[in-house]
Amino acid sequence: MLKIYNTLARDKQDFKPIEANKVRMYVCGMTVYDYCHLGHARVMVVFDMVYRWLKASGYDVTYVRNITDIDDKIIKRAAENGESIHALTQRFIDAMHEDADALGVQRPGHEPRATQFVPQMLAMIEQLEKNGLAYQAADGDVNYAVRKFDGYGKLSGKSLEDLRAGERVDVASDKNDPLDFVLWKSAKESEADEVKWDSKWGKGRPGWHIECSAMGSEILGKHFDIHGGGADLQFPHHENEIAQSEGAHQCQYVNYWMHNGFVRVDNEKMSKSLGNFFTIREVLQKYDAEVVRFFILRAHYRSPLNYSDAHLDDAKGALTRLYTALKSVRPELVEGRASTGSARTALDWNGAAAQRFKTAMDDDFNTPEAMAVLFDLANEVNRNQSAEAAAQLKALAGVLGLLQRDPQAFLQGGASEGGLDDAAIEAQIAARIAAKKAKNFAEADRIRKELLEAGVVLEDTAQGTTWRRA
């Protein structure tokens, strides 16, 4: 049985969906005012892996990952750029999709934008007001009355006393309590009309937290199975979502809360202020996108992920070993037909390797252990050129969104700027073959060494000479 570490319970629990064989999952997506960074890459890849494994396990999955397209940062950036909110957000939504596609991230079934669900947000705020949990302050904002919700702090483990002790709130605030948070922001004269919506409390726009509560419950229902996001969202965002959703609907909001770990850069937290902040695009200029996906999945999703060139280089080497094993078996034997004459498409979960892989993935999505199975299969392929092991390797890796390219395409890809192109390499190989035929072995060795210095490794086989990039 699948076990998931539930942040709410602080324990690994058997996964039991609300509705048999169906899973409803919501993941907090991007605020689209800039290019996606490595932290976003981890969220996208991790929950894509979860989505894939749930489907591979036979569940019918409804996957929602929202887009926050109205927010203080968005308004500020659009004003700085002198462009409309819509133009800014659409540009970065398109860029996000390009980054996600490169990383092999499948599109979620639903990708709601906050601006499309303002009526549902207003209805939820009105219900909270009726339930005595929301009030309009003198400044026009509508706030959530935190102390009136008994369960506040149950996700993060923070008590109201702890929160009061650590608060940093402007003394002049119009809130009834410094802990209260905004549900509806009253419009400012200086703000553009496109960020103002009519409401019973006057013109304004939604607060960030209410957006996810409204979108999640509208698409998945008032009570659903899994809610995910980065560890940084556990408090206050997800804590506030629980308060809003359970306060409005008077029932449990989510059964399993999942949070992926932070991304660190050379053992320091990634941040713009430290100058160690990388966008996905910057990383993909240097590394193949599948290497980045492999690097992310090689770590357990809840552990910190330490980004460095050394770790990416190591991931590239490891992925190269897997592709090299696949290359050693003729493609038609891996992709082709089994002895029964049927296409080798369905994965046999009864095999020993597949069982080990499944056991690992069912243990809170333990991708490091699952990948160990892939390397064992690669070793078996290398030992005896087993087409069956190669087919298992490719099929199991495919569950993680890996090893689906032609091995040669991966191994020969990624020429660095100013490096040799494919034609130049093939010309050098032809010259080496000619030198060997002329028994000029010194020249043949010189060419091999020159190519190696240029990052090209030659491999002589019975079928001829092949090459890959180092």
C-alpha cells in the first residue's frame, strides 16, 4: 500500500483516497511576474513524479496546479515595466510552460488562474463573514479573525502564543488582532482598473491565501485527498488555507498535506540577496533538461536539495551511464516485440526489479531507492546485453519521466558553445579510420586524444566506432 508522509499528522500514513480508485490533488503553482527558478523546478518535477506514480498505480487522478496572476509583486512589476497586468502575466505563463515542457513535466488536468475565480473567492469571504470569522476593518480591507478559528496552527505546529511572541506588525494597523490576515484588499486610487473588482465591501482584489482555497474547493470539492507545495508554503499560506476552507465549509479541507524540501546552492539557501539565485533558463543553458530532472528526482522530495555544478556534473555522469547501457542493446530488441509477438509496451510489475521499484515508490515516493533499481538493471544489461533488462530499465525509468530519448541523441547532445559540431566529429572519426587502415597508429591516437580534449569520447565496437560527449 502507498504510504505518504502527511505534514498534518507529522507521520507516514497509509494512503486511502476519499473515493475508491480516484485521487483529487491540488498543488500551489507559480506567481507569474518573473521567470521560474530552481525552487519552482523542484515543485513542478516533484509533483509531476507524484502524479505519474499515482496514475501508474491505477488511480484516476484529477490534478490541479494553480497560477497566481494577481498579486502585489505582479502589480509592482507591471507598473515598473509600463505594461498591463495581463501582458506581463501571459508572457511569464508562456515562459513557465516552456520551462516545464523542457523538464518533462506533464501539464496538470486543470491550471486555473486566480483572476478567473474572483466570484468564488467573494462567495467564500461572504460565507466566512456569516460564520463570524471575517470582518471589514476601518481601512476597507476584509480580514480573517484568526483567534475565532480553534484549529489555527495545526499544520505548522505553531501556537497563537508563539505567533504573538514573534509578531512584527505595524502598531497603526486597522486589524482587530495583529495575527489576522487579509481576505480582500481595498482598492488604492493609484492602482490600475484591471486589478479592481466590485464587491459588497467596495472595489478591491483578493488576498493571496483566499485564491487557493476558492480554486481548490471549486474544482476538487470542499474535501479532497492531497494538497502539495514547497516547504516555504506550510506557514502561513497553507495554514491560512485550512482556516479559510474549514471555517467556511465546516468540514475537513484536505486529508494529506505534502511539502517538498528547500533548494540550497552550495549549502546556502537560494536567494537573490546572496547572489546565488538561478532561473531554470540559466541552468538549462549549461545542462541538459533531463539531467536537471534526474538531479531533482535523485534526492528524496522531502530532503533539502543542494544545487552546485559538481552535483549537476555528477548527475550528468550517472544519467550517461544509464543511457550507455541502453545504447549497448539494439533498439528493436528494447522497443520491439516479445517472443509472444505482442509489442513490449506494458510493464510487468511481477518482475523482481519492478517489485523493488514499486516498493520504493510506495514508501513515500522514495525515488533514490527506485533509481538504485535502475542502476542495478543497467549493470545487468552491461554484463550480459540482456534485452529484457534493457526493456525493464527503459519502462521503469519512463514512470519517472526519464530515459525516453534515443540513447545516441542524449549521448551526442549538449555541445558546448564553440565546441565541435556533429559533422566535425564525424570527419575526425573518418580521418582516424583512414589512419588506422594506413597503419598510421600514431595519427589515429592523436585524433582520439584531440577529440577527448574537446570533450568527445570514442568507443570502438565490433559494429564500428561510436562517440558520445564527455
